[in-house]
Amino acid sequence: MIYNEDTLIDRLKRGDTQAMRLLIKKYGTYVYTLSLRILKKKEPAEEAAQDVFIKIYRNINQFARRARFSTWIYTITYRTCLNYLQRNVYIAENPARENQLEAGIDESADTLLLNNEREKIIWDALDKIPETQARTITLYYLQQLSVNEISKMLNIPPNTVKTLLYRGRKAMADHLSRHYKGEEWA
């Protein structure tokens, strides 16, 4: 049986461990991918993702439903990863990005290779721009948060979010045009 998000949250608040399994199934990839994006290494990202779900289970009663549940999870994940970085759990490097395509996509091998290569190039461009711009672009385009949601999450004015998005897009376009002449990136 599939539960809607509100039912799942209510069950979690009652301490239902089966609901926790469903939550991990639903958000596990999301949390791990975000952790990997921030921490840049597989092992610390896996550990951070586990910590995130422990924090969610322990603090579910603090979720007041003023924002989307995914926004709350994102905030916990983001802060957990920042704590890892601040505690110097490891030194971040620039590893090759792993293919993050979801299972079940029916595409030819050539298309998969092209998409994977394009994804690596975009992640590389994100790594080359200032962290505040990369974070804002990730939240806006990949997590599909609104300017106001990002503003609240990062505790910055909405106009600052818009400026970071503008500058980040421009910096990425400059990087891509310098390093990948002749490619269509629009």
C-alpha cells in the first residue's frame, strides 16, 4: 500500500518504523545525491545520508508543515553535510561524477553515454563557479525550489537569490563556452 506524504509523516510522528522504511525508500536517492553533490565522495555521502535519516526520525515532531516536506529534508541534509565539512571529516576533492540516471529509463547506449557525459560536464561547470552560486543553482533547478523557498532556507533576501542565480548562470555559460566550443548548452 502506498501512503501519501501527510499519512507517512503522521505515522512517523507516532514512531512507526515501517513508515521510516517507506520514507527512506522514497527519499533515499534524493538525500544521497545531495550529500554526494556537497561532500564529493561516496563514503562520507553515504554516512551523511544515514545521519540525515536518523535526524529525521528523531526530530519528525519538529516538522510543522509550514514548508514542503522535501524542503525540510533538504535543509537537514544540507546542514548535516556542512557539519561534516566543518568537522574536517575528509578533504573534498573533485572525483568523477557517478551516473545518476534512474533505473528503468529505456535509452540506447549512445544516448546514455551522451547524457552521462553532458551531466559530468554540467557538474564540472558547477564545481568551477563560486559555491554560493552553485548551491543556489542546484536548489533552483535540480531541487525545483522557488526563489522565496531558497531565500528562507539560506536566510538571504530574495533579490540576493535572484542575483546569485543570474551570476551563476552567467559564470556557468562562460565556463562552458570557454571549454566546450561548438556545443549547444542553451
